Amino acid sequence: MVVDNIRNASILIIDDQPVNIKVVEKILVQDGYTEIRSSTDPLDGIKQYQEKRADLVLLDINMPQMNGFQVIEKLRGLDADDIPPVLVLTAQTDRDSRIHALELGARDYLTKPFDRVELLTRIANMLEVGLLQRALHKENLDLEEKVRERTKAIHDTQLEIIRRLGRAAEYKDNETGLHIVRMSKTTVCIAEEIGMNGSQLELLLNASPMHDVGKIGIPDRILLKPGKLTADEWEVMKTHATIGAELLSGHNSELLDTARVIALTHHEKWDGSGYPEGLKGNEIPIEGRIVAIADVFDALTSKRPYKEPWTIDASLDYIRTQSGKHFDPDLVDVFFKREAEILEINSRYADPDLDK
């Protein structure tokens, strides 16, 4: 690591005696230091430090209005994470004053009268250490920023893979993939109304598109069958819930675990007649209960190879009549509280007419 030229470092002298300042300034200038500021008023010295941070503060102890100990405390209060480098230059030779200054945060303590060479050596040592620390701090900040950028890139990549995985599951019977957009936004709309917070909403937005990922494991002859499924075919179709849960299991990611719960439980019904486990009421995780309403409503209003879309009114009537049967009645109430917003989502992200 290369240390900047210490002779270009910024030095601030705070001493109520002008003659003391002139002596120190002369020594510093003769040794090649170029950026020197000074003040005989401690309050003004603190103000100068606030306006432009010094690389080193040379500070007297015995001063009117505010002594050196108080100045150190004020300077420390400006930035708790970056204690200013202070070299005390004082006539106070007692041990208690030295210990007190060092305990407050002074980096070094030199008594007057001082030796010119010793003063310059201590200043040079303090500046070199300080500049090294600042360079290391900057390097750490740069490294942290790179880690943040890399972490965000990994997160974004994971989300994109997840979205594409959800899209792949929809592709065979929904070429536009807008079903998962509408369904996930409706899910968030309902979840927001029941008081879920920002991170929970984002989790649902990104996890819910994988609700039907298990369809990947369903044969096309069943998945795309234009007519009614036989009893055996329906049993195969129902396995997409467990297939999806298995595909999404085995990872400690909160996102994937939430997606697993949704995939497994979004076909459970409030009255216990759903699948795959026949869960009832509050046994069904809240995520599954929310997605159940959002998914069914959008499925009803969407065209598929095996069905024509229902009208909005008919779809809303179905949601209403299934309260307490298929759906959590409290969530049905929430659905209708946000009906206008949900219908706006349905319209804004409508599938294009592919027959034209």
C-alpha cells in the first residue's frame, strides 16, 4: 500500500497563545509541510475542523472558554466512527493529564518545551499511520461496495432464473406468461391489505410465480387435454403440487422455501377438500391461502387451450360463492375490498389476442 506524501497532509493547530502557534508553524514549514491552519480560539478551531477535516490536530490543554480535553470530546462527537488524530502539545506534565487525554482519544502527548526533532518525528509517525488507516478504510469501503454489487448481481440472477422457471411452467398452456404477472400482483395486493410489510410483499411477489412449477412434470397429453380429465388423469394432474414442492425443496433460501410452501398448498381448500394433503382452515399457510384466490380468479378469466375465459362478473361471483368453502372467508372479504385494483391489474396485463 502506497502512503501519500505526508508533507501534503492537512494540519490544524489549536492553541490560545499566538507565539506557540508561530513556533510550531515555523518548524512545520521548514520541514516542508504545506497545508497548515491554526486558531487561538478552541470554538473556531472546532468549526474549522468541521468545515474541512484535518489529517492531524495539534492541541493545547490549558485554554480559556474550552480546555483541550473538552475539544477532544467535541471532535470525537463529530464522527463517532472516525476519531480525529490528536497530538497534545502542552505544558501539563502531570501523569493524570496525560492519561486523561489518551483515554479521551488523543493519539499522542508531548510536553513543552519540546524537542524539534522529536516533535517532527511524532507528527510524521502519526500522519503516516493515519494516512495508512484512511487508505485501508477506503479500500475496505471499495471492497464492501464490490461485495454489495456482487451480492445484488447474484440476487438478481437468482430472481431471473426463478422468473424464467415459473415462466417455463406456464409456457405450454399460456404462451404469453402474463398469468403469473397478474397472479403475483394480485397476491401482493391481497397481502398488503392484511398488513404484510415491504419485505414480505417482495417475497410473495417473487415466490408466487413458481406456484405451478410442478406442471413441468405433467405429460402434455394431460396438461393440454382439451376435454375433461378422467379420474386417473386428474390424479396425475394433482401431483404437480408435490412435484413443484420437491423441485423447490432442499435449499435454505427464504425465497425458495416460500415458493415451496406456495407450490405445495395453493390447491388446498378452506373446507379441507383440496389437495395434496387435505389441509383445512388455518392449517393452510397464509401464503397458500392468498395465492389460491389470486390464482383461481386469474385462471377463470384467462383463455386456455382447453377452456374459454369466464366473464369478470361470473369470475367474481365464483370467488364470492366459494367463501368458506374453497377460500378463506376473511381473504375473500379482502379480495373484494381491493376489487377495483385487482380488476385494473387484470386489464393492464391482459393477454393479447393471439387469434388475430
